Amino acid sequence: MKFLRFIVICVTTAVVFVACRTATPDRVSQQPGLTQPDPTASVRNESTARLLAGLPSVQADLSTFPVTVENCDRTLTFPQPPQRAIGLWQPPNEMLLALGVQAQLIGLAGNYTELPPTLANAADSIPSLGSGLRWPSREIMLTQNPDLVVSEGLDGFAFDPAQGYATVAELTEAGMQVIFTGSSCNPGEALTRGIDVVYDDLQMLAKVFGVSERGEALVERLQQRQAEILQKVNGLPAVPTIFYNGGEGPLNVLTAGVWGDAVEQAGGKTIFDKTVFQVGLEDFANSNAEVILIGTYPGQDADTLKAFLTQTFPNLPAVQNGRLYPIPTIETEASIRIMDGFGRIAQAIHPEAFE
């Protein structure tokens, strides 16, 4: 698959891991760590276990059915809670598990990194269909006969017939409902969505499964964490920030969507235009970035990426001041761990607010 296709997938479906695998700078030798310690290392992120502790019961409220939801310009009606659901990407998979509906999940795919222990325990008995980079084939999806499929992205992605996957039209014709999360129904929406989209998705999925009370409790806890972070950085000056996501030239940068929104809410200033996702070496060198966030995924070495940036851009303020901060991409996805990533980003940009 060509690199341009990877970038398109990244923009439209938030697949940071897939998009940037081919651009990993893997031939740069590791160098000693920077003299300034990484302040994000001291952040006590909102753990998934704490987030889920003591939530309302997962017993479905059947009195709310039938329920109707609007999703990607489609009206979907559920006469009862889904009983044979399949999740096709880790962000919505984690939302489904957090909502406690694992008993109604007959398969998961697209988990590109380890689940938090609490969610891993919940998913222990759920079959894995495909892998993080390979989704279930058309034949497997149709023979599983799910009543609901949940994923990100309306076009291509896990529904790309060129890759042997069933299309949305084929699944719908077979009597299956398909829900898309992350507000990535089309490229335009992917560019404008913010981190608050997680709240909409949780509320929608909770309604579909009849566990709205639990969904609202999850949203309230995430919003509280967001408010705490925002209070710390409120009124502080905007710091020129780049969210670097691999590549040696051109370089991948995350400027829009949930990533750009997180940077700006955390007190940063996105340097490049929100329609730009790759920049040349010269533009990167002339950016005067004071903070560089480094998106990392499993198999990608943060020290190697730091070394590449240090060697290639020695005059950037962020490099000279040792302000290069790895951020696990799974913590910046549109899902329940987004406040962990938001906290890391905020402390990287304004460490003084967290002292």
C-alpha cells in the first residue's frame, strides 16, 4: 500500500499507527537522553481502572427500546440491544468494553496495541477477528452474522473491497447495522472534529445498548478530568507546538482533528495549517517550534525518533531546550483514553502548571 494511501487513512479514520509505520526513521542510532527530564513521565494519568470503578450497572434498560440514532446522515433504529456486535478498531472497541457490553460482543479486530488490564480482562473471552493491520475478510464478516458492526470511517478502511473486506452496503444488505464513531464519516469531518467527539460516541453507543446511565457516568468522569486540565492551563500563553508523527522527509505532522484540538486546548499553538499533514525539512526547521510532541506506537522507538529530530534540527528551540515528548498514539485516539493523552500534552506544553 502506497504511502499516500496511508496518509489518507490517517486523516479520515484516525489510524495513526497504520499511517506512519512506513515513515519510521529506523536507521538513526540511539543517543543519550536529553538533559531536561520529560515532565510527562511524572504525570499520573487517569487510569482506566479508576475511570471504570463503581460505574452504574450494565443491565440494559429495555424500557427505552426501540431506540433511534442518527449516524453519518443515516437513521438507525434498534428494536432491542444488539446481541451479536463486532468492533473493528481499537478506539470504539475500548468504548464498547468500557460500557460493559462485552457479553454482546462476538468479535473484535483492529486492536493494534495492548488493552489496559481492566479492559483486557473484559475482552478475554471475545474472539479476535483479524489483527491490528488486517481486518476480517468479507467471508468471515458475513458468516459471523453480527447484528451490529462498529468502526471508524465510512469509506475504505475496514470496509475496503480492494482488500477483500465486506462493504457497508454488503453488510447492510445482509441485515446488519453499521455504526461509525469518531465523527469520521468523511474527510471533512475528520479535519474538524475535536476531542469532545468521544462524549457523543459514548452517549450514542450507550443508548444503542440500553446502558445510557453508565454512558453518562463515563462522560461525566472524562469531562471532569478535562476540566481539571483546562483549569491548570487557563490563561497561560500559547506555546508554538508541533505534533510530529514520523517520517524523515517529508515529515508527518498532526495538525487537525482530535490532535490539533488537544494541542490548542492544552495551551499550545499549532504551527502549520490544519490542512497540512506533511511538511518538508526546511519548513520544519524554520518552524521555531518550542515543543515537539512525538506520536509513538508499538514497535516505534521514542529514543530513535528523538535522536533523528536532534540530529536533523539542532537549531530548533524545542531541540535546544530538550522539549521533545513522546505521546503514545493510543492515548490521543477518539476513545476513553484521550484524557490520558490530553494530560500528557498539557504537561509537555505547560509543565509549570503541573508543579
